[in-house]
Amino acid sequence: MNWKRAIALLLLLLIAAAHPVSAEETPAIRSGDVLCFGEPDEACGFEGRWLVLDSGHTSMGTEGLFLLSLDLIGGDGGEPLLFRELEEDVSVSFSDRGERYAAAHPGVTAWQGSDLQRWCGRFLAEHFTEAEQEALLPTYKSDAGIAIPGFGVALPGAAGGTVDFDPAADILNGDRLFPLSAEEAVQEAYGLGENAARVALYRGAAAGYWLRSPHIDTFPLDVGFVFSFGAVMDYPVNAKSMFSMETYARPACNLSRGSISGLEPLTEADGRTVWRVSFQDGEPNRRPYNLALPDPGNVPDVVGFIQIALVAVPLLLILLVLLILWRIVRRVRKGR
């Protein structure tokens, strides 16, 4: 932070301490800023901090703000969260992708009615005041299908090397808290164009989180998922696979700009301002918030490593076979 910006922030803090100003009197909220509201809860990892993905429009394209939880959130006791609990102990692999279970249970990858959707409803009721809940806009949205660049190498169920997601009509139907779609999770306009930008922490450690998009029927039990290293892939709804990892929530929401009654700048770091937000028809927000923004550190390019490995391993096997054949031919010639 340069000295001019530091002085400006200090003046804002002094003014706010003497007289918390209204939203109209403060500098504009910018994309990339952090808004603080909601009741922090150490037990589940909720810090009450929301990253501004779009400061001008909601995810519906209407006027407002589109926000994403800065941190990952777990269950009431901090346990991992499932997208959906299955009635059977089904584990997905390349050889058994859960086709039988999916055929017997239509809609198993649907966001509406999922365990994660019910968790979002409970979480909203338990961690937000009525004024804060009312400030979050009911969201109505359909998602288009999308193919996300995967490892770039043909794999079982991904012949084109991409990770493909089905379209979903009316997937959000009045939801106030919800996961990102696969399309939203890779939007450069939201600052999520690179793997490193999608990395999120649970209690200081990078972990994976759910998206709402259903995978195409090549993996009929999978939905979108952001791995701990930031890659958008897919994962079984019950988190049982040959790849084992902990799974958490990173909810998004749309905020009504007109509901904001006060903004208090708390700190500034890396060009972003952290604001404490109060809302119309509610008490002023005086909750303390963690001002140390998460730092994922150096994010390894796991996808790049796997891409190289997927190309290099077959080449090495071919070279090994050629070497063995060459040695066999030499022995045969010497035997003559």
C-alpha cells in the first residue's frame, strides 16, 4: 500500500469511527472488494467475508452485487459437506461410474432437493439476521451446458479431454444462497479465469468445494467441483471415488444494493477494501471480523503436471518396449 492510499484509508477509518456513513456517502464498492456481514462461526469455519465478483450486476444480470464466500464452510461441527447422501454405498471409478444407481434414482445430481441446498437454507436462517436475509435477492436462473478444459488428453468418459456439463433449466428457483455453476466458476469477468484464483481455504488449508452443475451422463453421479488446486472438474455427489478428498461449501449470493444502509471500511490490502456492511431495517453491524485475508501461497500447477505425465508415460512405455525388442534382437543375432 502506498502512502497516499494509506492516508486516504486512515481518514476513512477516522470518519467511520466518529460517524458511520451511509452507503451513498462512501466510495463505490469495487469488484474484488470484500464485504463483511453475517455471524462468524468458528465451529464451521464461517468468517462472514464475501468476495465481490461483480459490483454492478447480480448473476441474473440485474442491478445489484454478485458475491461469493471468501472462505470455505463446513458442517455445524466443521465436518465436510456432501452434495447428496446416497441410499447405497456407491463409489465411482472409470470402470463403474454409477450408471445403475443413477438409472434407478433420476435427478440424483439435481441441485433442487439436494442435501447441499437444504444446508444452504439452514445456514442462512442460523447465521444471518432478518435484515441480512432480506438483503439477499431470491435468484432465478437457468444454466447453459458448458465444456471445461480438463487434462486435454482423452480419458474414459472424456474422449475429448474436456469436462462436460449438462444444461439445467430453472436450476435456481428463488434460492438466496447457492453454489456457483461451472460456467460462473471459470469466468474471467469475475476474476476466476485461472486455477489459482479459484483456490479457497478451509481453516487455513486449501480444500475442494461443490458447484451446482450436473455432469453429462458419461458420469451420471457427478456434479461440478473445484479441486484444492483450483481446477474445475467433476466429483461424485456422495464424495466417494477412487480420488478421496474433503468437500466443503462455498456459497454465492446476490445482494440488493438498495438494502445497504451503511459501509464501514475496515482495512485495505492488495488493492481491495474490506467493508463492514449494515442493512436497512436492521441494527448497525458491529460484529468483529477477521481482517487477515486468506493467502493460498504458491498454487502448484497440478493440471499441467498431469497433462505432461499423461503424454510422457505412454512415450516412456513405447521406448521401453522398443528397448526390450532391440535387446531381444541383439541376443538372437549373437546366438546365431
